[in-house]
Amino acid sequence: MDAPNPSALPTFASRTPLHIGAIGLIARDLDLLTDYYSDLLGLTVLAKTGRLARLGTAGTALIDIEHRPDALPDDPAQAGLYHTAFLMPTRHDHARWIMHIARNKVPISGASDHGVSEAFYLDDPEGNGIEVYNDRPRERWNWDNGLVTMQTQQLDIEAILREIDPATATYPSAPDGLRIGHVHLRVGNIEKAEAFYNGAVGLELTRRRGGATFMSSGGYHHHVGANVWHSEGAGPRDANRAGLAWFSVETADSAAYDATVTRLKAANAPVSAVQGGIESADPWSTRIRFLKP
């Protein structure tokens, strides 16, 4: 162990030059989504008004939920959010969470062994996809010519549960080191997604397969995924719909921040000032906030 409580430490995914910070959602029912994420992940409500709820762990904000009761429901055929992936600090934490959802009879939509990670999939009450996962040790990831192997096989849930005593394990709240490990987006075209997130943002291509592309910073398996499984040919996102509002990318140091801003401007991507950094948008009007360290 490298600390008395390793669950308090963010994982490798959050220590790369660029990494995911928080995500913003537009909700038709603010209380419903706030309660769902609080109950599902054990997040703390850091702030709440009639229009906004901010949730996180140990003072770190992970989700902003904006209340817009007149918004149209999200449309899976449009560009937007495929899922937000919450990364458990340890496999032990993931096992405790599995028992938590089992005891509370939380429905899941799937579970997969991806080789690099072990993942559960769910949908929130307004249809936003969620992944809750743990990463296998980096030395067990398989790379070939700069691309990582990510399989989709049946998950051995019992193997994860052997990390704990299921009869006594509890999950009173989110571990302090819980973070968003990656976001997976619905886009209209894979090549355009790579031109923006690889070319303009500066993420490295780590995998492309079956209508999806995966990119990362600093050797992670992926910080951003993008697919056209339901949204091929989609145009700019309808701002009047519920679902994804924005997500943030944090930079590890001023050099990483400055280089990112320079690339975005060189690519003629939109750039405007926001608190703590700048905001840009991908070809489908998905807003991304790039934040200074």
C-alpha cells in the first residue's frame, strides 16, 4: 500500500496530463436525478438550489445537475452522452459497491470484462448511461503498436466479490478517491471525432473498433470514447434536450493547459473564457471545459 487509505487516492486515470474532471447534466426532474446519483454511488450533495445540484465526494465535485423541466427527453439517435464512467479507486471498493446495489435491488443493464477493466452498466431514470468500473493493474494491460487490447467478455462477478466478505461489507458512502475515469460520447462520425479529440485536443488514439474510437492522455486506456452505434450521421446536438450539458477536462500543469489551448485555436475550434479556464465544443456542439491546474 502506498497510503494508509488507498481508497482516498485518485487512480492513474486522474494523474495524466489531461483527465476528466466533472460532467454536467440537464434534468427534467432535478430531485429524481439528485437522489438517484446520491443513492447509487454514495455521493454527497455539495450544493443545491431550485435550479442546480452539485454532487461529489470529499469536497470534489463530479456531477452538476441543471434543472430544466421543459427540456425534451434525450434522444439516443442524436449526439450526446453514451455513458459517464465512474472509476472505483480499488477492486475492493468496487466489490463493496456491488453488494450495495445488490442489497438495494438496483437494476443494471450489463456487466463486462474488458481486460483492462471490470465494468457494470446502468441507466439513470432519464436514460443517461452510467458505467461503474475498476481498472486492472496497468502492467496487465496489453498494448500492440500503441493500441490497447480491450475485449468484451463475461464478467466474473464472484471473483470481484472475493475481495470482501459479502456478509459484512458495507458501502456507507463513495470512497474519497472516486473519480470520473472516462466519458463515452455519441457522435455522428468517427473520423471527425478523432480529428477533434485527437487532433485539436491532443488525446492519443488507443483503440478503434466496430464504429467506436477510444483516446487518452498519458498512456491511459481511454479518457474519451466515441461511437456511432445509434447516432451515425447525427448533426449538432439539440440544446433544448435533457442529457449531456458539458464535461470538463482537467490539466495536470500549466504546460499541458497552454498546449491544449494552442491546439484548439490552431484547429479553429471555438474558444471562450469560463471560470477556471476555457470552453470549447466538438463538431456536434458538445461543450468541453478545459480547466487550469
